[in-house]
Amino acid sequence: MRVYGAWGHNGRTLVRPLLERAVRDCWGLEALPEVARTARGKPFFPKNPALHFNLSHSGGYALCALGERPVGIDIQIIKPYKTRLLDRVCSPEERQWLRERGDRNGDFAQIWAKKESLCKLRGTGLQFPLGELRAEGEIFTFYQGEDWRGALCALEPGPEEIIWL
């Protein structure tokens, strides 16, 4: 399993070129296979079902996870959040953890990235209320930068480092 990243002016425009380079680097594919989406939006390669990937972008960042088994990845720019959002996103235990840590914006971004990466792995799309969402054996690997937080959700431990392109 590998995680690739890129940054620039607009993360949305970086996603496809990042995926193209990642599949070439990781799997030796010269051309990007056809990409399709499930009914709930999870991308996949219809002609290469054994190759799994997931994408995320936020602000000027993009991440791409590749694996031989399903993966989910998310990145979130750190920004102020509204307190009422906590009730929709956080479990009581997560809310307590945030309080103990001083309700820092980066910690909230990490919780959001974790939950979104889980939904992406499962291919369900965001399921509200997110506070009730629970992992059932999935494994998380966390990443962070000065102004962002990221999470990889997989069925095995992820790499410690992102390969920045």
C-alpha cells in the first residue's frame, strides 16, 4: 500500500495527475485505466478490480492511496469550526477528547478526516449522524502538516510516510 500527495494552488486540479503518476510509480501502468464510480461515488477501475485506490483534496492539497485491498483516504485543511457541528460529527467520547485537548481546530480536522476515510473505505458516502459512526476492525494511519490533517483507513496498517510528488 502507498500514499501519494501533491500540493499547489488548487487540490481539485491535482487529483487526476496525482493518480496518473501514482499508478505508474506503484503498479507500472503506463496509462491510467478507465475510472468509474459506484452508486455512492467511490471510484474504482472496472477493468482492474484487484487494484484499489481512493482520492481526496482540500485547499491546495491532494492525496491518493493505492492498495491491493480497499482503501479510504481523506485530507482536511485546518480551519475554525462551528460548535454546533460537533453534535453532528463527534461521539460523546470524541467531544470529551476535544475538550481535554482545548478544542483545537487541528484535532477536529483529524476526527473529520478519520470519519470520512472510513466512509470512503466502505464506499457508503458520508453517513449522518457521523457521531454514531464506528470502526469495525478497520485500521487508521494518521498524517499531518502545519495546516492540514489526513487519515488513511485500510484493512492493514498504512505506510508511515506520504510520497510527495
